[in-house]
Amino acid sequence: MRISVIGCGYLGAVHAAAMAELGHEVVGIDVDPLKIDTLAKGGAPFFEPGLTELLEQGIAAGRLSFSTDIDAARGAAVHFIAVGTPQRPDGSADLAAVHAAMRAVLTIAAPGDLIVGKSTVPVGTAQALLPEVERTGAALAWNPEFLREGFAVRDSLEPDRLVYGVAPGDTRSAGVLDRVYAELLIAGSPRMVTDLATAELVKVAANAFLATKISFINAMAEIAEVVGADVTQLADAIGHDARIGRRFLNAGLGFGGGCLPKDIRGFIARADELGVGPALDFLRDVDAVNLRRRDRAVALVREALGGTLRGRRIAVLGLAFKPDSDDVRDSPALDVARRLAAEGARVVATDPAAVETARPVAPALDYRAGVIEAVTAADAVLVLTEWQQYRELDPVALAGLVGGRIVVDGRLCLDAQRWQAAGWQYLAPGRITDRSRALLGV
């Protein structure tokens, strides 16, 4: 099939490359000429494992192209809308890009074309767009994305579900999408056909649930610290319950990135607009617990250094909100680094992929290329993003470089016993600390 993808940011670029990999003829459209030039040459404008190879393969095969001209999408049977919906100051979603993309597509859409929304939008958005689409003779469907940064290529080519939201009485669009995703359906990906509103809710509801699960274990971490319990063992124990499961029960700095924080705040804002705000009051607490973990990480360092950070050299390992990504949007790691600097610490930071994306956001930090440069003469070392190379650090080798053997494991990803055996003071949220020892008299 001939397919267009409108918007070539994180979602759109990955989706376009994946559709070409499935054998379709795909054109990606974006208003940013620099981004389009990079993609057209087979380069990824952001760090995502496997994406560059997928782009190169699609371009080499002649199935994938990119353009800033919406006219290049003329003749496509399916047009995917994959633009961003950033958060406004009041928490609601900014739909300006969605409306602009829709206006552009409708100038070239032909009767019988299918326009498919993939952007995460407030429930009711598709229904509001439907009359305008139907006037052109095209059809509208909503097909939410469920990509995880660092695993986006795999999630596109091996999705755990495909959801099609279609308009009342629409008996054709689901079949068109079945043709788009034919290889995935043959491989066994589950498929659901819903109404438009349900499809819009699926993404935000899933993210709200995951955010709640993460904040739940972080709330338990606050209690564990005070009573001298170990939150990781607690998570392991309750995770054996099949009704609960172990995934997303990792305590630490909490969640960040461009999806979970934005989506739960947008969900709250939309519920308020619909007059059912109290139904999502619990998500306000989820957000508050999540943000509080960043406070606790700073407090752990401050307490370990005698109550003040001013003039102390702090090494921060990790700036991206998660490993295998260069995304620093609402990154807990970068936020903690900035808070430390605001209290007078000299923060020397590094990350395998996110230094250049972090630099314009937090120019006051001292950036270094690697771990050795960052930790040398540091009074404390913080591991704030759980990159595999940080998990595997040798505490004995690092001990000879630092000024003080204090390590704060913000992601509970290090072997505590190994670090303690090497002479380090090991601190982590949700594990026994000097404060809890004092309270317990141990």
C-alpha cells in the first residue's frame, strides 16, 4: 500500500520506517527541513536502538522517502497523523499540531482515503474532527501507539496489541488497517476494534495505570526507609502475586519522559473539563509521589555530605529519563542534577547518549564524555539512569579516583553488597539509611 505519515518526530519516524519494513511504500512529511534532511539520508534525529538500520534499509529498498511538501502524500491510501501533543501550562494537551496536520492532509486526501490518528489526544478529539473529514469523502480512524523508548522498533514490528477506533457505521476502515498490519496479524499480534472514544482512552488509561504502579512502589519506599525494610525485596515478594506482577515495581527516582507525566496530567485536565475530575483525583497523588522521589534523592546526598551541598563536587551518571534513550524531557535524573547545582554543588555529569540533549536544557552543569572524567575527585557519585554500563561499574576501580566513597543508587540497579565491600557508603531510596537506623536504634 502507499502510506503517508504526517509528523516525523519520535513516533512518526519510527512508524514510517516500520511501515516500510512491512513492505509498504511510505512517505514521511514534516515541516522541519533539517529533520527531513537527516531522515532522508538515513539518519535518526534522536537516539533509538535499531532505528538507523531500519531507515537505511527502507531508503535503500526504495520504499521510504521524506519530504516537507504535503503534496508528496497525494495518492496515498492511508494517512497517519503522528504529530506531538505537548503539555500546556495548565496540564492540558496542546492540539495545535494535530489540527494543522489534519488541515494539511485534507487538502490532498481523496474520497475513500483513510486518515488514521496515532497521536495521543484527549478523549473526544476524533469525534470533533470526524465531520470535517467526512465532508471530503475520506474516513477517520484512531490507532493509538504503545511505543517504549529504547524498544520502539521492536514494539512497532512486534506489538503486544493493535487497537482500531472507528466511527459508528464504518465497516471499511478496520479492513484497510488489517491490510496495513497484515504481517503483524499473521504473526499473532492481538487486534481489537473499538469506537473512537475507547481507542483514545486506551493509551492514556494504560499510562495512568503504569504511573500508578510506579508511584505505589515509591510510596512503599518512603515507608521502607523509615522502618528499615528493603523495598526491592518487598517488590519481589508482592510481584510473585500473579494479580500484581513484578514489572513496573522498581522503586527509585520515579517516572519521566515525554509520555507518562504528560499523559496523566492531560488525563486529569480532560476529566476536569468533562466534569468528572474527582474520578482521577488519585492521579494527582500519583504525580505528587513521583515528584517527591526527586526531593528524596537530593536529601540523601545532602545528609551524606553533612547537611550542605555548597562547594561539593558531585558526579552524576545518567541524564536521560531511561536507558537506551537520549530523551531528557521531564527526566528525573536531569532534574535531580539541576537541583543539586541550585544548592551550590558543582555537578559533573555524563550520559552515554543524552549529554547533547541535556546541555541546552541545563547549561550550568559541567558535562563530561565518560565515567572516569565525571567521578574523578568527586565527593559523591550518583547513578540516576540505569544504563547497563553503569550497572557493571567496578567499585574497586572507582574507589581510587573519587574524593569521597559515597554512592547514591537512584535506580536501585547496583549490587549494594559489592559496593559496600569495596568501602563505599551505599545509599538508595527505599533501603535502610542513617536516618532509619537512628529511628530504629540500630
